[in-house]
Amino acid sequence: MSITETAIASAEAHSAHNYHPLPVVVASAEGAWMTDVEGRRYLDLLAGYSALNFGHGNRRLIDAAKAQLDRVTLTSRAFHHDRFAEFCTRLAELCSMEMVLPMNTGAEAVETAVKTARKWGYRVKGVPDGMAKIIVASDNFHGRTTTVISFSTDPEARADYGPYTPGFEIVPYGDLTALREAMTENTVAVLLEPIQGEAGVLVPPAGYLPGVRELTRERNVLFIADEIQSGLGRTGRTFALEHEGVEPDMYLLGKALGGGVVPVSAVVSSADVLGVFRPGEHGSTFGGNPLACAVALEVIAMLRTGEYQERAAELGDHLHRELGLLTGGGAVEAVRGRGLWAGVDIAPALGTGREISERLMVERVLVKDTHGSTIRIAPPLVIGKDDLDWGLDRLRAVLSA
């Protein structure tokens, strides 16, 4: 067997089969390119589901991590450390908010948001104990914990994990009327992705997100924006909500916040909302650790220049123009997205999304499928235009073949 085949066989034998990776074994990476164990180079058009917005091995982020590794990596929140206050301050400023509650993974941020919204509902809004309701959208993806999959509509994510956590109401994504009708005096929050990533990069109808903001203010309900995948430059703005001129009550951040170096997530909100917590009521041993804060501070500094957002906007316009030219010819049925983020619906006659991804892998381009015939394109924001065009040429070749 080849080195690749041996590595894959070992992984299949000794790891749980909760993923179905493409048959490539990566050994090193830089920028938008990855190299496998046999020296073949691949263009990365997935960027770790947007965790690698700033590219593989970004020098600023690696240097920040290395410098912190020589100082202190973990204290737990039992003590203060010298990077924590600056991290919270800078991230709150980036979000135009007041307080930060750091965690590690995106799913932890969502779980924290659920707990925050419920506690706020009981202590501030006056909802009767045990009666708090949170409204979510169909086809959502907020993580894979037991509580989060309890309000998923994806059978693959949800099946065989019951009994499920109660307290959630599911309405169609993009439907303001349904959202309005679902609200009661016990509704404490609306939790939404401004663009639904796992569902196929679904952008809601114009006016929907401003309508959600207006309705939640009117009903004294928290608007929680899950920007774990859409935020931090991906769509051409710092946050996807900015395209609609909307400010939520709470941002959920993750993925790119750790720069692809360490897992970092955060709940960012006002003092009135995050102020409901008292010592001992919620926490994380690794949340807000010095290493995570050092890397995230560098991410925040990079975003404050605006250059990555501008690059994502400019290259994103180019990406969507080129992808748009593929529609109408029978190979591509639809293209959606914003910035350097696109969902491409392949005509089923050409193959499933998985099959198209495998054919692109042979052409040295890496993407990932979702929901049958859709592939997602989300390159690192540092990708060069020539490299992006090279990848698009490979896509055209695969579709024409």
C-alpha cells in the first residue's frame, strides 16, 4: 500500500467513523495550499470551515503563539493572567459590545448563549421558572452537543440521540411572519445564523434580518447572532450582519477567532445580559487561557486594519461573477453566498456533491459537499487571485468532463 493508503487504513481501524474525510492525508500547509504525505500540493478552498480565514501557518499568528508558549499557556480562571483583560477589551471593542465570556469551541459558545438567554429571561425579563423558550430556524447548524442537536432539523445530526432538550421553537428560515407568530411572553431569544453555512450557504431574503431585529426589540427578546462561521471577515465585513446594518444583542464567535492555531470561542454582549452570571454559575478550565488570548489578540489586531475584509469583498465579487457564469448551462443549478463564501448546487445528473469533491481532489483542489449535490467554496482570505482562478478552472474542467 502507498503511504496515503496506509495512513487512511490505520485511521479507519482506530478512530470512530463520525467523519467521512476525502482520501487525502495532509502533512504540511502554507497560505492557501496544503501538501500531502507523498508531496502532492492541493489548493484549499474550504479553510477549515472558515477557521483558517488567515491561511495556514500565518506568520503573525504562529509567532504570537510561539512567544506565548515560552511564557504561560494555562492558569485556569482561578487566577488572572496578563493577556485576559486585553483580549476581552479588544474583542468587546471589535463587536461594539461591553462584555466577553470566553470558551473554546463554537458549540460551547452556543451552549453558553442558551444558558445566558434563559438566565436573562428569568432574572431580567421575569419569565416563570422553567418556561423560557428560544426560537431557532429550520436547517440551522449550531453544533453537535445534545442540547444543540435537540433543535436541529437535520435527521443525520439528530437521530438516535434522544431524549432531547426541550425549550426550543423551530420556524422556517427567512419567514418573519412565522417568527412573529411563534413569539410569546416566555420567548427569551431568537438564535440565528445570518447566513446558514451547513445548509448550503443560504443568504436570507433582503429585509429579513432587519425585521428580526425590529421584532425582537419590540417584544423584549434577545437577538443572538451565530457568526461562528460567517463572522471575522468571511463575507467582506467583520460580521455578516453588517451587510444589513443590523446589530444583535449577542454575537457568538469561534473558528477564525483562534486563527486555525488553537480553539477559541466567545459570547460577546452587553453588561446587562452577561451581567446575569455570578461566580460559579458557568465556566471552563481552558476558556480564555493565555495561549488562546495571545492568538486571538493577534486575530483582532489583523481585523482592525480592515484589509482582510476588503480582500474578501473584492475577491468575493470576482468569485461570484465567475461562478455565476457556470449557471444556465446545465451543470450548475444555483450559486449563493457572500464574500469569499459560496454554495454551489451541482446538477444531480453530474454527480453528488461528494463525487464532485472527489473529482476536484484528483485535480488538486479541496472542497467539501453538503446536503447531497451542493459543494461549499470558502478559501482562506489570503488566497491570491491567480490561485483562486486556477481553482475555478479546475472546477470548470470537472463540470465539463
